[in-house]
Amino acid sequence: MQGGNTLEQLPTGKDADRAALGRAREVLGSIILGKDKQIGLALSCLLARGHLLIEDLPGLGKTMLAQALARVLGLSFRRIQFTSDLLPADIVGVSVFRQNKGEFEFQPGPIFTQLILADEVNRATPKAQSALLEAMEEYQVTVDGNTRQLPRPFFVVATQNPADQIGTFPLPESQLDRFLMRLELGYPNEENERMLLTGGDRRSMLNEIDAVCTPAQLQKLQEIASGVHMSSPLVDYIQALVRQTRESPEIDIGLSPRGAIALVAAAKAHAYVEHHSGVYPDDIQAVFAAVAGHRLQPAGNTSYRSSAELCQHVLDTVAIP
Amino acid sequence: MAKPRGTDGSLLASLPWTLAALAFALAPHVQFLPFWITGAFFVCASWRYTIERRRRALPSTWIRAILAMLCFLGVLVTYSSISGVGPGSALLAIMAALKLLETRRRRDQFVLLFISVFLVMSSLLREQYLWSLPYLLLAVLLTMTAWLRMSAAESETMRQNFRTSTRLVLYAVPLALAMWIFFPRLASPFWAVPIDTGTASSGISDTMSPGDISSLSLSSAVAFRVNFDNTIPAPRDQYWRGLVLQHFNGRTWTGDELTIASQPEDQIVFGGAPVAYMVTLEPTRQQWVFALDMPYAWSLARTNIGPQQQLWRMQPIDQRVAYDVISYTEYQVDLEMSRSIRDRYLAIPARSNPRTVRLAQQMRAVAGSNADFVEAVLMKFHEEEYFYTLRPPPLGSNSVDRFLFDTKRGFCEHYASAFAVMMRAAGIPSRIVLGYQGGEMNPMGDYLIVRQADAHAWTEIWLEGVGWTRVDPTAAVAPERIDAGISGAMLDGTAAAWGLLPPSALLHRLSLTWDAMNAKWNDWVLGYGPENQDKFMQWLGMDDPDWRKMMLTLVSLVVALVAVISLLLFLRNRPPPRDRAAVLYQRFIHKTGVTISIGETPAAYATRVRSRFSADSIDTITSAYLDARYGPVDPAALQRLKIAVSALSHPHQQ
């Protein structure tokens, strides 16, 4: 039932949209080796109309994953390298005075795209970071008093180095909350690392990727994913999990209602990606760390070293109805 | 002998609740128990708690045996018996105290809580007041809660336990009601418990000396309650006849031995309209039966009318009785009287109260007739400086002289006594009647409350051609005492002059309401004896009810009620259809013999147990379960799950 078997289980020809999703997963898996779980989560995140934060040390394939996602889903792609001197205008664009026309003309910034990679988002100043905010929440930007709609679908995939590195501006909680999921890629295992070293150049492979679906198809998939059946015992389960994050002595700040809503959306999308007949407890558990991890504030005296461990602790203390 | 080990402190959490339940159940007994038993209980309780807290050892078998012997002897010495309610509840309390000292495990705690329930029950053998009902219910609730507390998971809150015990008690209510209604009441119960009757009697005594009644006047205890069928006689006709006294020794009046009148029909000629009513008499431990002057017919068994028209029962009234009476307020008694009897009603000890005798003879000489003389005496009481008071000054011997000439302050008994003596001195036969006068209508229940405070003494004189005639000299001194009654006089403040303080109006209203509730409680609950049960059974349509029919009804009703309650509980806890998948899955987990851990998903569980069974069947069950329970409604998935689970064979058979 795990990701590896997904292709064989596909109902061939019966559900073309769904089949596209399986192909996307296969292609991504061939580029980012051994990270099937993260790929499934990333796809779920996009299907749930959520923005994605990938957090890890440099060189672990964060950018690669974002680019691959854009290509395989047929989305227009732009990349902004966040630096400490990045200005908001560098993200959203500026109005330039055209002498020949005698008027201002808006030069759209890189944000006017379907999938934007905000690379090393925590290197920019809070001011630049907040320019991204409006776009993520409202799907529009305002320049010189004019509000401009962003293309749809619109995704932000941000990457960041862990906050304890030098010269970073950690994202505030309010901004972290806008990301549906936060993923950590982690080191590849021995076998996969060997394939990386001996295999072809990943970057050229990236260029050879064909899109498996159109943006319109993707929006249709999002629609279907949000309609996945969720049984009432599992609504109870989500409520129990949320309650546990609020009541556990290990956690200072638990999940907000927005976090709970995010959990439902992510679990539904995950169930869709995994071809489940409805949301299963496994779907909730699979997305829980990614959805809840960056929204929880661990207690000062907690014995859990990472948010992943903390999330696992919550899962281990709540019974599945 | 092995060194006794200390307790492990495992009872520390639940012990305080057990102790509280026991203390609560014991509390109603405390006023009846000798002081040392209550003391022993509290010593043992705090001792036991300290042991648990400090993890000390329980006292050795020897100490416990010696303590038990000592306590048993103590009960034997205190009561000189071990049967009956008193010694029985004393032994129960001792048992609770000593059992504490050998309470090691839960099992022992169970015994303690059983004792607690027994204590609750046995307190009903003593008192069955209305107020004790909620208290005892609370004690039962507390016991049940302590019970739950004992086996409660740590996560359960006190509130949850309390809610559960309340629910359990509520389930028991219909059963208790059925038992109460249908359990056969027998006229002479074979389970009769010897109840300590005690010796103290309340209410009026069978002799009268100055000061006897005025001490009663301060008591608001209920003597009896009266429900009139239709007409309520005017307050000045509400003379509740009790006993008649005719022997006077200069200070104290006494009555005759109780005998049965030979021809009661000949004594009395009734007239006017009959008054029908029901009296509910509180226990007096005396034989007097009170009725409105003059009783014509009464329903109380083994009750006779004496030669002086007093009603009395063969055995003392030890329990509350209710009886119907028909009285006539107009009557003529003993139109004829023989010489010898007349002499008895004229007897005054020689040389006692000489001043009174002299005065009476002078006044009789002045007056033309007996009737004029009576009028003159009453006028004397009315016009001279005589006062009605509940706190009269003490009188010595020749009490009538002292009262009539010196103190001039008295209560009804003083006036009645002085009047009767003066009548006798002037040659008019007279006697004293003790009883109650008036009473207070309770508007809450539309009945008359007659309290001990309404106790009264009046005089009857015999006149030629008229017979015995009631003359109440108190009416001449304090007419409001007769017209409004003690309670009325207290309420409007006139009684303040007699030494009684008026109660606050609100308190008075509350007390009337409470009294009405008590009256209902007496009528409906405590009064539900053989007769009422018989009536109720016939009303229910059971002809010729006997104990066999009632037992049969009771048993079938209890069975039916238990069935209904069980059904309700079952329906309440039955899983909704969707959860049948969960039930099947539980069966599957039970079959595998591997417990599923908290937070473990079915898929994760499947990987764990796959190696033990055929992987196919595990996967089939898991996917069917996930579809049936978490997917959209899918009866086929449930069916698949059902088949797969029942097909799963035990690992050993594979």
C-alpha cells in the first residue's frame, strides 16, 4: 500500500487525471532518488492548494525538487534567489517610466508565474519576505496602488536553511503558518547516493522532463481531491490530535483552527494521491508532521529534539477511533 | 512469625473516599450511639489513613483480636444485649472501624463499602423523616462514587465517577419503587425488628400539677394533624378532648384507672350537625386518643370510650396512627347522677386551700343560683387583676390559694384548677379535662396542625338537668387564647404579653410548608401500610390481593424492569451500523493475539502481523476494514471484511 506499488495499482485508462498523477510521481522519483515519501507529500501539498516550505541544509536537492515539480506539472516557473539586499520590488515588479510613450509601464516581477521558487527565503529581510506574504495569501499583489491578479494555479515553494545558520532572518510564526507543509529532505541513503554519483547529470535530466498534465487539469485534480470522503471517526481523530497538541505539556502553542483545516485538506489530498477510497488514518499520520511540525511551539523543557519527534509523540498518544 | 510488611500505598488514592462514605453513612447514627463508638471509628479511620500515608504496617492479628473483643464487650455492657436496632448499629459501626485496620486490598475495601450501605439502611430503622431521605440518597451516592473511585482509571475525573454513580442510582429508582409498592405489607410483620421504644413520652401527662402544661406551650412539636371532611368548627368549638381528671389532693389532679364505660349510648345525647375528620396522631407512648368534643364514632381499633367520655386505646400509641372520627359539638352527658358519684366530684382534701373554699362559699351565698355563681366566678377572673401568662410564678402547697389571692398570674391549668376547686367548695360537681384547644390551619395543605403548644386544660361542671357542661375559665381571662389559638396569638403579637415571642412571618410560612410536606410524606410514604396497599392494589384492578399475588407481580415487574433497563443500556451503548466494521476489526485483532498500540494505523499493524498469518488474508482484512470504516458507505466492503475475518484461522492451525 505504500508509494512504491502505486503504479501497478492504477486503474489504467479509467481515470486519466489520476494516471497523470501517478506518472508525475514516477518521474519525480527518478530525479529525486529515494525520497518517495517527500514527493508524495509535496504532490499532496500542491493538490491541496497549499504552499510548500522545504527546509534543509544546502545541497540536498531542495531546488531540484521545486524545479522538477514545476516541469512535471507543466507550470510556468520562476525562481527568486533571496538575499539580504533583496527588495520587495525585486519580487513583485516595478513601474518604469517609458519616455517614448510618456507613461509608466508596469514591469511584472518574477512572482507573476504559476510556481515560484523562493530559494533560501530566510536570507532576505523581513520586508522582502512580507512581499511574498500577500501573494501567498491573497493570490494577488499590489503595486503603486494597483492590485494585480496572479496567474492560477499559483504555488510558492520556498526553501530555507535551518534557522541557526549565520545571516538568516527566521520566518515569523505568522508567515510559517501560510505554508501548508514543511518538508525536510534529509540525506539520501547509501544506495541512492551511489546512483546519484554514478548516474547521469540531474540537471540535464530535468530539462528532458515532459509535463504530465496541464494547469487546467491540475486545477481539476485539486477540485476532486478536496471532495475526498472523510468519515466522522476520522474527524474525531483530527480533533483529538489537535486537542492533544493543545493539552500536551510538551507543547506550548498547539494547532490553531487554521492548522486543523490544513490537516484536513492535506489528508484528503494525500488520500487522493495514494488512491484510497477515503481518508485513512494513515493519510492523517503521513501528513501530520509536515502540516503540524512548523506550527507547533515546543515547550521549553520538552525532551523531544525535533518537531518530527514531537509530532510522532502526539501520534503515539492519541488512539485512532 | 514473618515480619509484617508495610502497606504499599496503593489504596492512598481511594481510601479517603471510602472513609468519607463511611463517615457520611455513620453520621445519622451518631446521636444514638454511645460516644466511645464514634470516637473509636474516628481513631481507627485516622490511624488507617496514617498507615497508608506513611507506608507503615497494619496492626498485628493479636492487637486486632483484642480490640475486637474489647469493643464487643463494650457493646454488651452498654446495651446489655446484642440484638435490636441499637446494639445492631453499634456493632455495625464497630465492624466498620475494625475492618479498616485489616484493609489491605480492594477486596477489603469492598467489604467496607458494603458496611456503609448497611449503615445507611439501618438508620432507616430508627428514623424515617422526610429530611433524611435526600441525606441518605446522598450517602448512597457517595458510597457508589467511592466504589467507582476504587477501580477507576487514573484518567477518570471525580466528576465522571459521580455522574456514573448518579446514573446507577437512577437506574435503581424504578426497581426500588416497584419493590416499595408491591412488597406485601403484613399486619404483623414477620420481619419485625425490636425497635427501642424508650420511656420518654411527649405531650401531656396523665396528671396535672401547676406548671405541667405551660412547659409544653413552648414546644412547637406537632401533636397531631386533622383533615376535616367538610365543615371546620369555629376555633372556640375546637376542644380536643384527651383525659379527664377528678381527684384533687390540694395540688395535683389525677384521673381514674382506665375502664370501659358500661353503656356509652345512655351517657350521651348527641345533637346538632356531625363533624367528620381524620386525625393523624404522632406517637405519644400513652393511651390517650384525641378527638373533638364529643366523639360519636371512631375508626381506630381497640379503642374505647371511658366513663368520663375519654377515648383510650388498649395499647400505647408507639407509632403514628391515623383514624377517622365523627363528633358532635352539641351534646348532653350524664343527665342523671347518683349521690355517691356526685360526692366523688365534690371531694376536696380537708384543710387544703382554706381561703379559696371560704371565698367560694361566700360567693355562692351571695349568688341566687348555681348558674349565677358560675357567672360571678368567671366575672371575677375577667374583671379583677388576673393575668394569663406562660411564665407563672411558682406556687407552694395550697397552690390554689396562692394563685387566687397572691400571684394572680397563671396559665390555663391554674385557672381550670382554681375554678374546679371553687365549684366543688360551693357544692357543684366539677372535673378537669386535659387536651388541646384550637390549632393552626395550614393553608399549604388545608389541614389543622395541633401542636404541643396548643395543650390546654379546661373545666366541666355538672348542673342539674343539663349534665356535664364545659366551662373554660381561661376564656374569661384571655379570650384571644381561645379565639385565635396559641399560634394565632403568637403571630399577632398578643402572645408577647404571655411571654412568647412572635416568629418571623417568612419563617412561619416556611415552617408551614415544611409541615405540609411532612404530612404528605406521612400519608403517602410512611402511611403505606397493609390497608393502603390493599386499597391501592384494588385500585390497580387486583381483586382480592394477597401476598402471593403481590409477590408474583413484584417478581414479574422487577424482571420486566431489569429487562427494560438492560435493553436501554444496550441500545445506548450499541455501536452505530458503521462501527460494525470496528467491531469486526476488534475481533480480528483478538484473533491475531497481537495488541494494537495507541496511534497505530491498520496498515502499520498489518505489516507487523503479516508474518504470522497468510499475508493475503491480512491485506484483505486491512483494506476491507479501511474501506468499510473510513471510505464512503460500502456494504460490500463490510461483507468482505466479515468473510475475511471469520475465515482467518488461528496461527497454530495453519
